[in-house]
Amino acid sequence: MDELKFYVDRLAEGKEERLTLDLAPDFISVSEEELKFCDTVTVSLRVYVASDDLIIHFSLETQVTQACAICNEMFSHKLLIDDSCYTKSLSSIRGRVYDSSNCLREAILLELSSVVECCDGHCPERKYVEKYLTLSGTGNGEEVDGVQPFKDLDFPLN
Ligand SMILES: [Zn+2]
């Protein structure tokens, strides 16, 4: 993606490039049945060279459409990466041009949670599955991990 390419030679002598872009989500190239990116990705970048590395500071924001872990309905929620930093050694940059869409894509995929719940964690169907959910050690009851399907075999009171 051309807007996200940085020319190492233009960053000589301590020059830096700063830009803010609204990008189509295509560069993430993820479209699965339970995970989609349909909205604009707003990204701000600051790029410079420090000794033998290209340094990329960035923040980005977009919407992710994912299936709720409880009701399985697709819903959108905000994905925000605030002030992340990526380092790439200059010797590994072929042709002295670095396409930062790679590092942005990687950061987005790392930030994703595979277990998400609609309605800000208050899925309307939660009450039907609540008895199958283990309360977490911190007692906030928000954990969807650790499902123990056999733990309620002793006829729960409700
Ligand atoms: Zn739900």
C-alpha cells in the first residue's frame, strides 16, 4: 500500500515523517466468517531512523466485526492501539523502501481477542448460559474461559 511506504533515504540526517491517514481496511486482508474488518482504519504514524533501525511509532483505531462468544451474533466493537512502536533493522529492508502495512496488520491481529461478547460484555443471552460459565478468580464474573460443562450436575438451585 503506497501511502504506508517509507523511503529510508528520505529519513536521513534525523528527518522524520509524520502522517495521519484514513485507510480502507483491505490491507488487513482478513475476512473470515467470524471476523471481519469493514470500517475505515484511522492511523497516525511517526517514522524516523535511529542508528541502524527504522522506528515506527503509531496509533490506530478501527471497528472490528466479530461473532459474540455467547450468542454467536456478529457485532462491531472498537479496536484501539495507542502509541505502539515497531522497530525494523535497515539491513533487512529490501530496496530501501519499507511498507509499514505489514507491521500495522501484525499489531491489529495481535490486539484481537478471540473471545468477545456483544453489548459491552452484557450479551442478552448470557443469562441462559451463565450456569455454564465459571466465575473467575477475581470474582467479576466476566470470564468466558474455563467452561466446565459438568460442574452443575448436582442440580443447581436455580
Ligand atoms: Zn451476544
